[in-house]
Amino acid sequence: MTFNGIHASQFGCTKVTIISDRFTAPMTHQTVVKNGVVITAVCVPTVREISLELLVRERGHQALYTRLEQINDWLMKSGEAKLELRHTKGTYYKARCKNIEPPLFNGLTARLSVVMMCMDYRLYNKHDNKPVAGADPETDNFTFAGKHCLNDMHCMFVLNSKTAVPQVSAHKYEIPGIAGTVRYDDDNLRIAEKAIKGTLYFVNANENGVPITYEEAENRMMEVSAWLVNAGRASLIWDSDITRVYQVEVENEALFSRTQWENGKLDLTLTAQPLAMDAAQGQVEETLSLSAGTAKAMNIASAFPRGMGYDTPLHIEITNTGTAAITDLTIVYKDRYGKTRKTRYYSGGFSLSVGSTLMVDGEDMSSSVGSTNAAKWLYSGDYPIATVGNQSIAIQTASAATVKVIVKANARWV
């Protein structure tokens, strides 16, 4: 046995006589049962523990006691370290000493029963320090307002629950003589905010496993509180899904305690806006030759490589690449109910000269031509969107024209 780079034999006449280790990682079997039948099941690895027995001999009682103290310091003060056993040739565990039973004496001999707790159920290769097999463990850590809860704030987050399907309020009315209610859908569903509930555990950034002082815990509490409160509503990205961004804020109090966690912890509830969006922006580009008064369709599905989960605002750039100015331009799209909508730029002397670009941004609800606000030329309509059922737009001009159209979007998810 070698632990933290030290072999047991370096402590005089000390050797490992018994090793109790599972051939495979221990598993917890989670099942869904109905009427005595297991409908589905999943196996989840649990903490691996290895039991060892050390036989220690010395020439005198005082020397034996001193040797036992040295072994105790070696095992307990090493913290998390590499554990190599005879049967793990070329590999090791990440482990720490969990418990040492009182020694059993027999003359100048003592037997120590030791329990080593593996910090990872997997074995690691010595040559590259990578796991032999098995997926990396998932964590609930996150980045909020540009700071990572563990790397920057030295807290581990454990998720208890989060809203998956938010509350949706629809327009429903009771009509006398008709059973139930009548629902009238409009363009925008009223979707309630979501809740994220979990616990932030303070950790020792310098030496994992060693408790922080009460003063350090108090300072950490103040730092975390300032981070969460001063951020206001800010972006949150989960470590487990770096492809989506959530808008989150703290509205509820978070209670600090040391119950069952000496370093201190915060029971935290975060309020999230109902829609998340892709962190990466998709884009599609196409040049359209337009006949007078005829809308030409443009498929923008490639701007959403993995689809979308809810109505998504579009950023559209239309550049006049023809030979004459465009004085009447319409963007055609469909809403979530399949109804055709039109956004028309026409009034107030609108003129998109050759080489100029009309920018229509549904994200911040603005439009412009160069540095000029184009809202004054908006004759009718609203800012275009893509929907789950329709990822296409169409461009129409009053006279023949050629335009280059660029569509950008960050897909929304509910």
C-alpha cells in the first residue's frame, strides 16, 4: 500500500495484511415500480470504501505507540491523495482516510483497522492521471454574473430542484350553457418565472477537506452575499450545459448555517426568467432577386442547428445590392399560430439606397439604417420572430430589387 507517495513499509515493521475492496464500484439501483413490476431502472455509482488492516511491530511499547502516532498522522493529515494497492498495478484511487479504529494490541504488535474513502469511484492511470473508465461526474456548479461559484467564490452548489415546466396563464372564459371553459390564444403566452433551489457549500480553496475558520466562513458569507445581491438580474450558465444562458436574480433570503457542514452553507433560491437562450448565435445568409410586389421566401432553419423551444426574436440585416433605391420593403413571417404577419418599412420618405443596410433587431426591438433610427419609417407590423413550427421569412419590395439578407438568432427554450 502506497498513500500520498509513502509506502507502508517506510514505517518500520508495518505491512498491510488484509485489503477489502470491491471488484466493481458499488451501485445504487433506482427503480420505478408499479404493481410489483420494475418499469425502468438506473444504476448510479456510490462512494467506494476500502477497508485495510495494518500490522505494526516494534521492539518496545513506547516505540510502538510512537509508530502508531506516525501512521495516524500519515493517514489523517494527507487529506485527499493517491492510494495505490497491490491489485491496482499501474493505477490508483483518489482517496482520503475516513476512519481509524482503536488499535488491538498483542504484546509488541498492534493491528489497525482503517477505512479509506475514495473521492471518485473510478481508478486512475498513473501514466496520464486520467480515469481508466467511466464518465466524468456531473456537478451542479454554475457561473453567475461572470463569476464561477467554485473557481471564484469557493462554493459547491448542490441542486435540490428547479422548475421544469413553468406555470402558463391562458385567456379562458366561462360561457353559460357550455361545459368547461373556452380558451382564446393570443400571440404571447403569459409564462411565470421559474425557481431554482439548492445549497451553496463553502469549501477550503487551499486545502480540500480541512475546515475553514469561523472568521473565514463569515467573510465568505459576506462575499457571496455581495456577489448575489449586487449582480441584480444577470446571466447564469450551468457547468452541465454551457450551451444555454439563463437570466437569473436573487429575490428571496438565503439562510446561513453550519448544520452538517462545518464550513458553512447557504440554502439558496434563485428566480429565473422563463426563457433560456442559446449561448451561441446561429446565422444564415442568402441573396434574393425580387420581382415587384412578390414576396420571396428564405429558409432560416440552419440558424437553429438543434431547433428551438419557443418563439425566438430575429436580428435581420437587409442590404440593397441592386441598382436602385428601395422605397417600400416588407418582411413577412408567421406567428406561433401560423398567422401571416408583415413588417413594412414605407412611410415618411423611407429610401434604402444602393449599398445601404436596414437592420431590424427583435432582441432589443430596434431598427436602423446606418446611424439613423428607422422606427420612423415603420408603417405597420412588429419585430419578426421564428417559431417552433416555422423557421422561414419572406422579403417583398414594391419594385424589382436584389438584396443580401443575413439572419442571426439565439434560439429560445422554455
